[in-house]
Amino acid sequence: MTNDNAWRRDIKHFLDGARYRVLHYTGLYSDEDLIGAVLHACREAAGSDLDLQLGAAKSIVEEHCRTLVRVADRFSARDFALIAASRARTLAAIDMFQDIVLQERRIQNAALGHGTLLKRRAL
């Protein structure tokens, strides 16, 4: 169980950085790279595992980030209700990604745990 808590803490740590970037994204400065920062946090949280389900969740996060960047662009008409709704959808996509990463880690942990039991010598 402590291993599960450690994974959960590490995954939450990486994705909390992405959530912070989404919450504080203004779209007013040209050096803000929201999409790159959020996708980097997703890659760090997922580790080396990128199966089909994680890839789909990551593309949903990327799509919502692109929408937020487009809506909050400094050269477009700024509708604050639309920006807030897009920000909420992006945060929900990150939460969904976190759930999928945790589920994948649990599946991997369960598969590894049973293999060690099968390798024990008979008594």
C-alpha cells in the first residue's frame, strides 16, 4: 500500500504543476508555453508507459490546452466566461489523465506482485 501512496504522491506532484500552469495562464505574454509545460508534466507522470489509453487521454489534455490557448489569446476578443469554462475543461482533462495513470500503475503493480508469488519454491 505504501508503494501505491508513493506513486499517487509522485503523479499528483507532477500534475499539480500542470494544474498551476492552467490556473495561472493569462495568454497575455508570448513566452507562456502552456501546452509544452502541461504535456511535459503528463510525460513525467506517465513515465515510460504510454499505452493506447494513456495516449488518448494525453491527446485530450493537449486538445483542451490548445482550446484554452486559443480562447485566452491576447489578440482575440477576451470572453472571460469562455476562458473560465475552457480552463475548467482543461483541469477536468488533467484529472482524468491522472486517474488513468493511477489505474495503469495499479495494473502493473498487480501483475508484478503475482509473478513473484509464482516463482517461490514449494514448501
